[in-house]
Amino acid sequence: MQKTKVLLAEDDYDFGSILKQYLAIHNFEVVWAKDGKEALAFFTAAEHQESNAFDICVFDVMMPKLDGFSLAEKVIQFNPEIPFIFLTAKKMKEDKIRGLKLGADDYIVKPFEADILVLRLQNILKRTQKTNISSKNEQEYSIGNYVFDTVNYQLKFNGETQRITEKEAQLIQYFYDHKNQMIKREDVLENVWGNDDFFSGRSMDVFISRLRKYFKQDSNIAIESTRGVGLTFKIITN
């Protein structure tokens, strides 16, 4: 069975060594970088050899040469669809918000048990694989005046193309599958993020704001929030 390839960026030698060994036991192939600059070099080299590309990234926030947030920004420029997790010793609200805006799939505060990281990675990868399988059934379809390309992660409108991330595509897909009906927030979180904790809830709010901007050119499309109840992806057809 092919192993999932993980890029781990962690400057704490003892902690990084433990994580690498533990992930290897659980059938992950781990490339461990000791700082952000080295991690970026590993990532760019792998992207140029598609067969060696990483499946997911795990970045410590506080690292020398290049911090985890700056590293993620550069990685996203190469591959906007790559899922990633931040590791941090901080509990600062500002750090979490910055991570959410970058599109992080998860955010784990140190100290934590290594098996927590394994479970988070497995959950993210399951959701990714599920989206890839469902997208093969139909590559493109219309959402109002937009065309949603589920394979290339694009929204097209009047000849213009908006590149979207994999997570954004997952959320659009889920909303479209439940269009014009009230959806509980916890149902969206469980099906797209895999859990309904505080971090995931804030992450979802960020992604919904992005989707509203993407669909704003069609007045017949709206994402409506009903406080304490849920969300409705409304598409008015003429």
C-alpha cells in the first residue's frame, strides 16, 4: 500500500524525532525539516517531481529562518490545494485567526500526544479522498450563473475564472448538495471539517465569508445564516 507523504517542519529536535517515528509506525512517509527554509526547499523540490509530491503538511508556527505562517503562505503559492496543520505552543487568539485566514485544516496546541496528530491527519485525508471520489462523478455543473469545476477547483463566471482551494470546493459541494434547505452548523462542520470544535467553527466562518465574495456577482445566490439554527445555500431559479 502506498504511504501518505507528510512534510513535517519542526525545529525542536526531540519532539520532531518523536513525531517522525510515531507517524512512520502508522504508515506515513515523513520528510522532516528542522526549520522553515529547509521545509520550503523540500516542498518546492517535491512539487517539481509530481510523483514525489507531498499529500499533507505539518508546520510548527515558531521556527527559525522562516516561521510556520510565512512558510504556509509560500507553500500555498505553489499548491493552493495542499492540506496543512499548524503546531504551536501559543494559545493566542491572533495566531489562530491568522492560521484560519491562511486556510489551515487544523491547529494543534502543544503539548499534545502524538496519536492526536495521527488522528487529525487521518481525518483530513479521509475528507480529501471522499471529495476527490465524488468530484469524478461530474466534473462541471452550473450554480446559478456560475460554472463549478470540481476537478480543477475553479468557479467560472462570464469568462472569468476564480481558482479556489480544495476546502472551499468541499464546502461548495456540500452546500450545493443541500441547496435551498436549512443545514445545521454542526452538520456542515462534521461533514466538511470532521468535527465541530471551536477552531473548526471559526474556520468555517472564514470560508463562508470567502464563498459569499465568490458568488456576489449573482444576486440569485446567497448564503443565509439563521442565528442559533443554521445556514441555507439559497439559489433562486427563474
